[in-house]
Amino acid sequence: MALAYPPRRALLIGCALFASLFHSWVASADIVGFEGNSLYSQGSSGQYYNGDLGNNTSNTQGWSNSGVHFSNAYTFDSQYNYSYWSGFSYSRVNAGTVAGFQNQYAARPGLGSGGSEHYAVVYNSFSGDAVVTFGAQVQLASIDITNTAYTYYSMLQGDQFAKKFGGDSGNDPDFFKLQIQGFRNNVTTGTVDFFLADFRFENNAQDYIVDQWTRVNLSNLGAIDSLKFALTSSDNGQFGMNTPAYFAMDRIEFSAVPEPSSIALLGTVAVGWWIRRQRR
């Protein structure tokens, strides 16, 4: 003969059961790295993919990893036999100590986060070039960010287009900032700012340019279905930002947010359990 719980206790146990089921559903985290990508662009020697499919045509389809879509626009100009790209590429270039535009696909640390082979390189010349789209609503935990080698050495040394951060005296209050925006149903849920370089300190010894993978907490963005990025710099000219508009990204960690119908199903299971206990 089954033991009957007092009604109040049974209700509390049912609520606890619902909470436990809901928590276990939400708490199961997914991590998107870039190890599963194996398509590489022509001329890359199997080192990166920037949207070039090798047929001298433009391509705006982007690419996906683990059900998450990354925007990419590759443009081929047949008149001038010239091409360019924006958005997301993925790379396994391990040349973090080489400066210059020709090394635009390298992360400053060389390898991906945690020593992984692949990572994403983002060229975000205009806000909205780089968009991450999830298949459903998710709760973000974090994302790993660093500078590319090209941008790092441009800020450290200066180049033909951009200044050396801090200037000759080291006192110029320069900065390079990444803004990460969360969206749900095309409405922003919040922003997180991360400084890829910051020379605004009174004490120059505190000035820095990020050269390692850094985990950025995105939990404050709430439930989202897409991410957009924007870059701003203290170094600007007639045609916009002089600092190369690149950064590298890896290891997006998030958890699925259950649909309302799924939450209702969990509630039904818990209530059904409680009613069954009452009838015994």
C-alpha cells in the first residue's frame, strides 16, 4: 500500500519536481566551437574559409556550425577581378606573431581558445556585417574574444593607415571597443561592451591591447535569438575608423530556452503526479 503525502507536502513536492525538470532542461549548455568546419576557400591552402566557393561568383549565404548561423558576404567584382568579404570567416591559421593585412585570418594567440585548431575571424567594417542567428531562443553564458594579429600589431606599432595606440608619448587616450548586442524578435535585449585595447588610464602601465583569449560574460543579455556586433575606435579619419575592423571569436556557450508549450508540458507532468498521489 502506497504512503499518502499530506496535501500541502504533496503540492510542495510537485512544485519541486517541476522546478527540477525545468532547471535540468535549461541548465544543459551547448558550446559552439568551430572544429566541425571543413570547407576551405580556394587559394587558402586549406587554412580558412571566407565565403569564396572558388567559382568567381559572389556568395551571401553565410555558414553554420551546430545549428547556429554565421553571416558572411563574399563579393567578386568580375570587371576588376577583385574580391572582398565581410562578416564571419573561420580559420586555422597559426601565425599570431605576423603583422600586416596579408595575415588578416590569424588570431593573435595563434591557436583557438583552449588550444583548439579552429576559430572564427570577424571583419565588421559596418555594424550589422556580422550577425549570429540561433535556431530558437537561447540564454547565453559567455563567448571567448581576442584580437586578430593584424589589428593587434596595427595598434601596437601603427601602420600606413592607422596610428600607434598611445602615440609617441604613450599618453594618447586611445581605445578599441567591441559592442555585443542581443536581440529577441528583432528587439534589442541589451548590450555588453568589451575593450580590445584601452589606453585611457592615468597610469600608462595599465594600458593594454588584448593578446589572449578572454571569456566575456553575456548572461545579462537575457533570452535572445541573435547577436550583432559593432566596433568603435579612438582612431578615425575622413572615411571612418582607421583601426582594422577585425576581432577573433571562439567557444559560444549557451542554453536552450524552452518554448511555452514545453513549459506547460512540464507543469502538466508535475500536476499529474500531484493528483495521482492525492488519489492513492
